[in-house]
Amino acid sequence: MVAVFQDRAISGSSAANRPGFQKMMRAAESKSFDVLVAEDIDRISRDQGDWHAARKRFEFLGI
């Protein structure tokens, strides 16, 4: 395990105000990990637009 990304007590309805989500995306961009494990998709984002944007970025990065 490389890192744990979390946003405790912060709504998952928008990625914009979630420092843990932003940190995860920066780590992905810097190729700090190549596999992402989550309990459920809604743990990554509850907003479908944010989820699909992140998923597409992960796919582009080979994650």
C-alpha cells in the first residue's frame, strides 16, 4: 500500500472541496501508484460527472 486518501466528514458530492480527492489525483498524475482500491465507487465520488472524469483520467494514466 502506497497511501490512503480520505476526506473525513466532507461531502463526496463535489470533488472541488475535497483535499483528499485532490491529493489522490495529484498522486495519480505523478504516477505514485498504478492500482486504486476502493470499497465502492461512491467512496471515490458521489457525483457521477466527477467519477467519470476521474475514471477517464485514471484510464489514460494506466491506473
